[in-house]
Amino acid sequence: MKDDPKYQYMSQIMKALAHPTRLFILDLLAEKEYCVCELQKQIGTDISTVSKHLAVLKNAGLISSHKVNNQVWYNLLCPCVLDFYNCVSEIKN
Amino acid sequence: MKDDPKYQYMSQIMKALAHPTRLFILDLLAEKEYCVCELQKQIGTDISTVSKHLAVLKNAGLISSHKVNNQVWYNLLCPCVLDFYNCVSEIKN
DNA sequence: TTCCTATTTGGCAAAATAGGCAAATAGGTC
DNA sequence: GACCTATTTGCCTATTTTGCCAAATAGGAA
């Protein structure tokens, strides 16, 4: 039961959400699509770090990307993730 | 913006959800409350491992516990977490 | 008190994750 | 071809997480 692949699968998605920078990225992508360099300006870390965070989110199926010339644009695939923000925000520590 | 404490806080909760065993525990607690030894039977790992997973979930505010004699019973505090399961389940890899 | 069961805690080693830098890749322009 | 910009990948180190074992703690019962 514990080894049901559904828990493996869901924990992979939760892991993708388990980083402040990635949550911030999803919040940004909720408004509009961004290219990597614009996200990098908002975030402030090395662009390779941003790229890796985006790869994690994409691998989890949360975002998608398309290329325009030499830029890669990312957009949100699963807006329901943001609804969960509200639920989680109400949990008090 | 990235350093907004809300992202720190939410990522902490997401981290608590980012493990197959802990997701399984929440699924069990959705039905009824369990004591540690009953959870251990369902999960099959060392009981100290179960106890630590429970501590992670409790620290995140997702579950609560109360003691009856020498047993500790745990129950779910945030059923909305399970609604998120449905959202996440629909994300395709 | 001693004994028994239930649970937590500490320590440790293995595995996973994060982030920076440099190099590689991709696409365009000159 | 050489050059420039945008992005990804590889490598490395530091940090965090995981899970087991043993020890400690808590609460009853004999």
C-alpha cells in the first residue's frame, strides 16, 4: 500500500513544490509566461540555478516551455496548484 | 519577493508532503485516527522511522496528536490537503 | 521496585538536493 | 567562418533528508 506508485508519483510533484524559489516561480507564471532571463532578474540567483529549478517543475509536469529564437518561454500547466496555496496558507504553525 | 516568508513557510509544508510514506499516512488518517503502532503495521518500516515521519507532519501543522496511556493517537488537521491529491493526480507526466 | 509495551530521541552512514562556476549547446547576426 | 546572447549541462562542494539501530523516556501492571 505504502509502495503504491501513486504515492511515489505524488511525492515527486510535492518535491517539485518544496522550494521557496520554485513556489515563487509558479506565482509569477500564474500571471503570464516568462522567459528564463526575465525570471532570473526577478529571482536574483545564477541563471543556471533558475534553469535547474525550471527543469524540476517541468519534469513534474507543472509547467511547459516553448522556444522563440534563442529564448525559452515557460508557462503554468496546473493552476490548481495555486488553489492549494490558499489551503496551505490557513494552516497555522 | 523570492524571500517573502510566505514562500519559506509554504515550502516547509510542501516538504512535509514530499515523501511517499507521509502521503500514505495522511491517506490513512483521512479515514480515522491511528496510533503509532497501528501505522507501523500498515507501513512496515522501523517504528522509529514512522515516529519521525509523524513528527515532520505534526511540525508542519498537518496533524495533531493526543496521548492515551502509553499510546499516542494521531489525526488529520487539514483535510484540504487531500483535495490537492485530486488536482495533482490529474497532472500527467 | 521490576517488568513490559509504546513512543521518541540520538547517532551515524547513505542518498538526495542545492547552488555556484565553467563549459557546452542553440539560434541569430555580421 | 567568427561573434553574441540565451539557456542548459557537468562538475564540485555544502547542506539536508532518510532510515536503521540502540538508548532513553513514559505509562501501566505485577
